[in-house]
Amino acid sequence: MLIDTHCHLDASEFDADRDQVWREAQAQGVRALVIPAVMQSTFQPVMDWCAQHPHTGFALGWHPLFVDQAADDALQQMQDTVAAVLAGPQAGQLLAIGEIGLDFYVTRDNEVKQVALFEGQLQIAKQFGLPVILHVRAAVDSVLKYLRKHRLDSGIAHAFNGSLQQATIFTELGFKLGFGGAMTWPRALKIRKLAAELPVEALVLETDAPDIPPVWVGHHGRNTPGQLKRIAEEMALIRGLEISQLIEITGKNSMQVLPKLAYLCT
């Protein structure tokens, strides 16, 4: 089952044709879509769109690149929102807490605030028994440190680009690793090697649309969930699998780590 486990379809790049983009992805065989929110102001728009579109689900979280916009009571607001959603008609569409994590690539000047918000959101995930969708750019070891501290045991390390050793630690903790358009670039030797050598049971597919476009879209092109089938074909080629096998395995992996996906795919 072809599942895009990470797609920012709520981004402004899709304002002109969001519904059409989703229809085109479905025509390409995408069965389900996960939209991770990135800050409190995006929670309601994401939920509203998903409420009108079957086979779509969402995650709620504060992305580390937006922590400086978080109010002092951001964690309390988020906790209240999650509780309300889980008590309402969209409980089945709330798949995870995310996109959360740490990003030390852009800056470490706000590291203290990043860590505080990340730890608080890990606690919310644990409180409500939800997996997490993680942003780990230039901060893999730090993210792993806090996962161990808070004993989180389920989720996805999105756009994984760490070492084989770090990947192994994630999988031992019960996490899956997200691979998408970056894997399709011939010069992305490290990512392609990981995609080839990691246990296939550890892998899930994603686009991160509109970002991280595959090679055939180009560095400055708009990525879309409709590219997922070709991304899956590239992974199948790297691993020496039939495309049908790869789609079946990664689909099962996605539903294992985000269990509510099974209901969205029926």
C-alpha cells in the first residue's frame, strides 16, 4: 500500500490547487497521506482540510524551526488541543505528535528553547499514547538522547540522513526511518547506501512535499505527493525488489508505526 507518511499539503505552495494535487496523487496509487502540522496556527487548517478528505490524517506539533514563535503557554495549548481532538470526531485522523524535534543546522542559538519544547511534546505524546514524527537535521544524537530519556518507543525519523549506527539505534527503539526525494539524486551516496543496506522493515516512504524534490523534478521544482510512486520505484531498484513488494512492505511498516493508518486505508 502506497502511503506518503510526510507531506506538507497545507503549505502555501498548494493554495491554488491543493485538492487537485491530492486527486493526482490518488490517481498515481497513493492510498493515504499524513500531514504534519508545524505550529499551533496551522493545526485547525490542517484538521479542517483532512475532515473533508478521506484517507488523509494529520499530526500536531511545533516544528523546531518555529520555536521562537511559540508562546509561553504553547505546550498547554497543544495539550488541550490534542485532548479535544482525541475526544471528538477526528480522533481517528490524529496519527501522531509531529513534526517535532531539533534542528541545529540553521542555528543553535535557541537550543535551550528547542529542547524545552521538544521535551514537552515528547511528554504529550507519551501522555496520550501517540507516536511521534521527528525532525532530526544535524541533531540526531541529541534527539536520540531525549527519546531515551522519555522512553518514547514509536515513531518516524523523517528525512533520515544519519549514520548506519544511528539508524540502528532508532530501529532498536522501535522507530521507522523516512526516505523520499533525496534518495533519488545520484550524488546522494550516503542516503542511497542507507536505503540499500538498512533492514527493509525499517523503511517508510515520504515526499516532504513541497520540499525535498526528487531528481526528475529538479532542485527548484515543487514536490508533490504524486511523486511517491516514482520514489518507491527508485527505492525498489536500489534494493533489488519488485515495486509491488516494496510498496507492500513499506505500507505495512507505515501502518505498524502509525496504527491509525489502517483505518484510513479501508
